[in-house]
Amino acid sequence: MKPRAATPPSLLLAWTLLLLGCLSVNWVRQHQDEPPPRAAMERLQPRQTDLDHCLAALGAPLLVQRGPGGSTELLWAHTDRGGWGFSISLNLFRFVNPSFSYQGTDGAAQALRLRFDEGWQLIQKSEGSLASLRRAQRERD
């Protein structure tokens, strides 16, 4: 007969803590707004498209703001991401209930930014993650 290996104290402690609390695992999916149609985005060309055509093709923007040199910027953004997470809560003593949660997500908000001159002609089209477009804007301003 083989001798049984001793259980490490840390494993016993972890098992005891789990018995005193609750562990939950979850999957979260976040879908916010729709991406602009790819065919419509490709038809929008700087110096050839005006604001009316852009709005007809893409719908209402998420954000409108003043750009450099009197220009106006319109931004469309969408998010589609998901990830696993977990939470653990313990009931150690009366009124002592520590808890911890973690939610990991993959993917980032994607965006399309169109810049128009004072005559409402498209002068620049930028695509990418919302974070990178906002970072580029902060560096520019």
C-alpha cells in the first residue's frame, strides 16, 4: 500500500475559506451600438463627400465636437467584447464579509471619426480603436 502524501496547509486553508464563502464564475458579453456599414464607409471620400451624404449613409453620430482650425469632428463608435470573470465572497465573522471580483474582457471600442471643414465638406476620415483616436486628438490639441 502506498503512503498518502500530506495535504499542504495552504490547500487546506483555501478549501476552508471556500467553504465559508461563495465562489461564482461568469461570462459577460457587451454589445453596444452597431458598426457603420463597411460599404457606406468606403464610399465616403475626403474632398468628395459632404455632411448630408455622410449622415444619410451612417446615421446619427455618437459625438460631435469642434476640431482644429474651425473644423467639426463627428464620431461613430461601437463595442463588441466579452470575457470570463469570477467573484468570491467570504463570511469570516459577524459584519466582516470581504469580497473580490475580477472581470476580464477582450476587444476594444472601435470608432470612425470624420472631420469636416467650415463648408461641411469631408476633409479627413480616421478609423481605429476609440482609445487610439482619442489619444491622437489629445496629442494634437
